[in-house]
Amino acid sequence: MAEAVSGSVSGGIGNSGQANIGSSTTAVASIQLISNDGSPINVGGSNPAGAGLTAGVGGAYLGASFGADASRTAGNIVIDSSNNSLTGIMEAINKGNFGVTASIVSDGSTGTGATPNRLILTSTATGQSSTMKITLSGSGGNPPDDALVSLLSYDPGGVQNLSQKSAASDTKATVNGIDVTSSSTTISGAITGVTINALKVGSSTLAVSKDTSGLTSAVNGFVKAYNELNTQITTLGGYNTETKTGGPLLGNSTLRNLQASIRNQLSSSITGLQGSSLTNLSQIGVTFQKDGTLSLDGSKLQKAIDNNYADIASLFAAVGHSSDPDISFVSSSAKTQAGEYALNITQLASKGTLTGNLALPAETTIAADTKWTITLNDTTPPTLSNTQSVSIPAGTYNPAQLATALQSAINGVSEFSKAGATVAVTVDDNGMLKLESTRYGSKSNVTVISDTGSAVSTVFGSASSVKGVDVAGTIGGYTATGDGQTLTGAPGAPVDGLKLTVSGDEIGPRGTFGFSQGYAYQLNTLAAGYLGGSGVIAGRTKGLNDTVKDITAQRDKFSARLVDIEARYRKQYTALDTIIASMNTTQSFLTQQLEALSANK
């Protein structure tokens, strides 16, 4: 910068109160370009060097770091002489199935030294945490191949041999003025019971209301379906006084019993409901008419919707409510009886764990080529696929980083993920590493054995694994069977088939559980009893078919008897005819003799 002076001037650039006779100063500064989304920066123009920049494309993004997400899986692939081509690497990554897909794109370049084919790696998950880090290691203590390192090695906070073209980001929105973030385009939890799908950037107004029209249509559909069934039953088993003809099943006891059972169920009140003021159909406007059909009072239904919306579903479905918020209803069977049952828990379900007996240091180093043999949720007898060799990424970790790396490595094993087996790795309050199967019950277990590299004792000490146990207790005083956190009522008891999920941390009495069977559930059970393969109608049909077969057999036997009788009669007739012929011959002879005697007189 140059400063021109005229007249009597003091101060100015480089002067402190002295006479200013003009001066020239050069200011030096640096410029740093940072991409907001991690994409490469293209520097061009006529003189980029004048701004201290270098023309071209910069592939690395600055100020980045990588932190493993424990909820994501780490994956390992082996590259050897059988797959050390770009296509082979792509196929190996895709077969790994650990949250990254690979593809090959050609940029169309040609000529000597051209490398048109590019390997593209894309995360299958969305969200800001969906970044990736790729490290390579050799086998047998040898370093990795330099060409593979140059091609694949990528660390957002270090060497970036790959170029990030699109950075992962979260969905960001404001709901009622409150900032919300989601790792996908789906936003849940911002409004209770509502899931928002963010399709584009912009503003919108969302109105949330009860789906009263859908509920009204469902109840109308229920009434219509019953009336259609009632008409069909009347047609089959009724008598028309005008035509003086009866239906094909007039007087049939099975049809009469079915109709009576349906009407009896719909006329009865629902038992076992807890905290509901609705117990019968008439309270929502559904009543029987003199002709046996159902009618719906729309105003009464609307009143029930306005005042007891949440209770209407309980009138139709099989539902269960517990006085203990940590005990929830799973399912029931046709043998489960409605009622209120006392709950008593004698044992809580637990998970299989391996907890270290030494506190982790500030940093733990995992050696290269570390592999542990891990058995997860194995059965008796053992299942081969439940035991796998797991590669633990080499590096120096603080306790939290070590827990994340170990969890990702185990959960990234394809055989475990296929079986739905996962683990959670945490550091407890005493600084000890805890490896835990996410499954509850006696089928939950985890064991770790050193194979190569760093020993298991490095992080777990001399700790031993502990197997999980199933929940145990009674429902309504009846024995129940535990499977993980699920408690199932014993066969033959009123609670037969009732399944509950028991969580929480208390044993002993846990309140009561009310179970009710709504009208739709009861009708479904009734229909199954009539229409099933061993149902009433199938049994009656078999009986009728057996009767027809018996009549046919009797007819065949009678026909055979007629043939025998005819043959016997024919034989007897033939014999009689022969006797008569003989007697006629004798008669003729005697007549001749008598005539001769008369002539000799």
C-alpha cells in the first residue's frame, strides 16, 4: 500500500507523530479455503498464484476427524491374488455386507497411462455419522501392499488417498420453533405419535387430528359384515312362508348353534378390561334389531369417539393392560381366558456377559493382526456358525474408543448378523470393559478366546463369562415358562398362551394384568372353531360324507344279495322245471298203462 503526502502532515503509515513525507508498506496474509460439504475445491482463474493459491482441484477436506459409531458395524475383507483387481475388490466389499456398497464408474479417459475406471464407495446409511475410514494391514506381521494402500487407504483426519465427493449430512428442521435433527429423512419423536418424512427443503404446516372417519368406517364395516352373514344364515336355514319352501339347511343344528353363538357373543359384555368405561357394543351405538340384524347409531358412536377414543379398540381386539409399566402384553392364544391376574416375578431375565476385572488404562494398544475367537449365543449342542474369528482393528485407543472398536468389529461379522446376534460393549463406572450379548435369557452367552496378536487378557484380565438366565414367575398363581424376558402362561391354565414381556429391576409381586378378548377377536376364534380343518363344520361334513359312504356300501351289499337271491331262485326254478318234466313223463307212462289195462278188460 502506497501513501502520498502533500502539505504539512504528521503521522500516517509507519510514523508516530513525526512529519509524514510519504511511505510504502506491504501487508502479508494467508487464505485458507474450506469446503462446507467436504467436496473437492476447484481453483482456477487468470492468476490464482497472485492470491497465494495453486490452480487445480484439492481432494482433501480440512479440520476433519473420524469417530467410530458403536451402532454401525466394522467390516474386514481379505484381498489376495484371487481378487486383487478393481472388480475383485468391489465384489469383496459388497459381499462383506457391512454397510458399504462398491461400484465402478468409468470417466471415459483414453490414451497412454489413462486410468478411466474409478472405485466408488457409498454408505448404505444416511446421516452425518455415516462417514468411513479405511485402513489396511498385512498378514503374518508383514506390512500391507503399497499399491493397495495408495488405492484404498482413507482417514478423514489423516491421509486421504480417496476423494470424498459427497459428505454425509443429517436432516435438520424446526418443529414448532424447536431445532430437530435426524440421521435420515424420517423425523420421529418431535411430535408424539407422529412420523414426518422430509421430502424437500421448505416450510409446511402439519395438522394432527384423530382419524375419526377411519374408525367410523371400520365400525360400519363390522355392522355390515354381520348383517350380510345373518342374511346368508337366514337364507340357508330359514323358511319362506310365501313360497312355503325351506332353505337347504332348514333345521340343521350346526347352523342354528353357529347363529346362536354369534348373537350370544355380541350381546355379552367384555370382561378383563382395565381402566376402560366401554364394555359392550351398545355403548358405541351398535344394537340388535327385532329381525336379528345390527344397527348403528351414528351420534352415539361419535360421542364415544369424542370421549373414549382410545378405549374403542379394546372392544374389538384382544388386549392386555398391566398395572406395572415395565410389564407389557405380547400376545395370547385361543385358550387364554379373559380376566385379571396377579403377577409375581421370582427371577429377572439377564444377558450373557464378560466383564473385565481390571480397569483399563488411559490408552490401550491393540497389535496388528489381532484376532479373537468369539462364541455368541451358542446352543446345546453347539452350532458351528455361532463361533467366529473376529479381527480387532489395530491401534491405540482410550477406553471409550476401544469399546466402540470392539463392538463394531464383532457386530460386523456376517454370520452373527445373519443370525440376528449382536453385542454391546461399554465401560462401567469402575473403568472396566463390559462385553454383553444384546439377547436376554438362557440362550444368551458370549465367550472370547485369544487367537493372534493382543491377548484377550489385555483388556479383560482374568474375567470369566457369565451366561444369561430366563425370567421366572407366575401369572394369576399359575406356573409360567420363561424365555428371555418373555413369560408364557402354562398349558391347561386360564392363562394358557398368554405372553408378557417382563423388564424392570424388581422381583416379587408386580401388580395385576388384565386381559380381555374383544368382539372381533372372539368372532375370529369362533370362526376358526367352525371353519378350521378340525372344526365343527369339517367334522359335520366328514360325518355326512361317512354316512353317504355307508349308505353306498349298504346299497352295494344289498345289490350283491339280490344277485345271490336271483341265482338261487333260478337254480331252484331249474330244478323244479326238471322235476315237473320228470313227473310229466311219469304221468304219460301211467296214462298209457292205465289205458292198456282198460283195453284188456
